Amino acid sequence: MQKKVIAVAVAGIFASSIVGAHFYSDHRLNEYYAQNQAEANSLIQKESTQINMGLFSGDARWTYKISPNPCKPQDVIELQGVDHIQRSWNGYHIKSEVNLVLKGEDAKKYQDLFQNKALLTLDSRLNWFGSIDMKVHSPSLSKTKDNFQAVWNGIEGTIKLKKKQQKYEVTKFELQMPGFTVRDGNNYFSLQGMQLKSDQALLGQMLRSGKSEFSIQKMIILDQSSRLKKNIEMQKLQLSTSADVQVKETNVKSSWSIEQIQVDDKKLNNLKLNFNVSGLDTAALQAFMQVMNTTKKTCSVETQQAQQKQLTEQMLKVISHGFSFESKGNQIELGQSKMTADLQGKFSANQYSDIQDFRLKAPQSAQFEAHTQVDKQFLRNVLNMTGKMPSGVSEQDYDRALTQMAQAMHGKVNGDNIDFAIKYENGQTTYP
């Protein structure tokens, strides 16, 4: 009798554990799908979610609707997902297929490009502690018709999310896009080796510290249909932004570089541009982001004006706090010659009632110093490249002309270089 009681008790505990785990895990799963709906960007609307979960497996079906042009509500892009869910001892394993369905006037023409393949497949693992590891795959696609050919080499990527304060936050986002090529008659466009990395929620509602990077190894544009008939080739584009978000103030850094860009037979090398902003009011910046995220595309002029007014008001609140900015290490190389530029300054704290008030007060609030250095050979190369260099000009005549030009522009000739400097403060411009 005692053994039976023990056996029943053990069985009861085991059954209760299963029911409890079932309830807890389904609660976690419902939280996951509920947040997906709540976090949708204003451009994307969640249409439906249906979850059918058994004891150990189930599925979910969901649909997002994207309306790119509010003036053409019949032109709609739908993302339709089917998730196959498997419950395990440490969480959920979710395999998803995401299909893209186009609706509207030109839907059939573009729908054929997807060749009845899933746009994306996702392999996700959701554990009991609120972490999500996701692998992203997009198949290769190609389309050829008459003189038109398009080739998409797919996508591979990983996404990691972690639950913090009852919300999922992106902690890692990496996508590799090997290439995309379009040939239309004699015109050709190609992007190769694209990569996106981030540890921020790119379309999130909250301002967070983190870094995002985007790069393209090579881009080619052969345009033979326009009047200019340009051939453009770019090597190694890199874009980077980072944010340091503190309770009171936020600092933002950005950089942009291109190893080489060639237009026909003209080449520029090692282009670099950096811009940093520090001392932004965190609360005002967060409010500005929230307004941007909730702003919707609309066909109504009145609504557009109201939204623009609200954005302007929030932007003025950010500027009113004041901030500093700098842009250093900027450069362009042309052959063996170079031009460099540096900038630093600030906007002092002030109050602006509207955009007109800002225009009146900004000249007194702003101050900056800028310095540019150009070597003589760079200017000669520019003149030769643009066909504006007079033939038969001696070296002495060229130097004399450069000196006169520098003086006219408040510049100074220092050996093989020309320096330009400008300072702006209290509405006054000087040339130190």
C-alpha cells in the first residue's frame, strides 16, 4: 500500500511538472509572438498570428503587410510565415519559411522573380531564459528574359536576441550577401561582397549603446542608356556608426571610407570622412526617435504637415540642449596627391520656439573652426582630370596662379601645400 502511495505521488509530481512546464513554456512562446506584433515598425503592420501548440510540437502562421505607397493602397507586399515549433528540455526549436506575396498593378511581373521559392528560411532556438539564436538563409535566385538578366546570390546570417525588462533586444545581427547582378541590354549593375553587422536594434524603439557596420567589396555600374554614358567602379566601401548612450547625454560617431572609386578613366583613392557628435540630450533624442518610428507614410497633405511639425519640434528640443561636433582625418587622394580637411565646433544651449526662431538665433549659437590642406599637385590633377588645365602653362606661371588663387580665398602657400582656415563665432567670420 505504501509503495502505491509513493508511486501515485511520484506520478502526480511528474504530471504536475509537465503541466507546469507546458504552461510556462507556452507563456514564453506567447510572449515571443506578442512582442513581434508590438515591435512592428510603422511601415510594417502585423495582420494576423495563429499559434497551434500541442504538448511537444506545433506550428504558428503569421502575416505582415507592407504598404510602400499610401497613395496606392492596392500595392501591398505581404510577408507570410509558417513556423514549425518543437519543444525540448531547454526551450523551443523553431524552423520558419517566409514567403513574399506581391499585390497590385505590377505584382505578377515582379512575383515571377521569386520562382515560387521561400524568400527566407529561419532556424531559431528560444530558451527558457529568454535568449534567441537565429540563423537566416535566403536562396539564390536568377531570372533571364530577352536581354534582361538578374542574379541574386542569396543571404546567410545570424541574429541573437536577449530578453531584458520584458522585451527582446538585438545583441548581434550579421548578414552576408555575396552578390547581386542585373544586366539589361548594354547596362550593367553589380554589388559584390555586402555585409551588415550590428549589436543594436536597427529598427527598435529604444535608444541603445552599440555599433553598426556596413561594407561592400565591389560595385560596378555601366550606364549606356543615359546621355552621359558613365562607367563607375567602386572598391571597398565601409560605413560605421556607434552610439554611447548615457542617462543624461549621448555621443555618436560615424565614419565612411572608399578605397577607390573610378568614373571612366578618372580615379580617386582612399576617401575618408568622419563625423562625431557629443553631448546630445538623451531624453530629447529618445523622444525624437520615438516620433520618427511612429510617423507613418500618408497621402494626406494635412497629416504630412502635422507629422513634419511634430518632428521639427522634437528636433529643436535636441538642438536646444546644445552639443559639440568634430570631423577629423578626412581626406581624398588623387594619384600621389592629397587633400585633407578637419572641422570642430559646437552649438551652445539655447531655446527655440519654432523653426523661424531657430534661423534667427542659430548664427549666434553656432561656432566652428575648419582647416583644409591641399597640395599643389592635387589641384593640378583636378584641372587635368576636368580638362580645365590650359596647355603650355609653365611651372612658374602655374605657381603664380595658385598663389593668387590662394590669396583670393584667404589661403596661405606653405611649400608644396596650400592651407585654408576659417573661424566662425558670434556671427563673425575670420581667417586665421
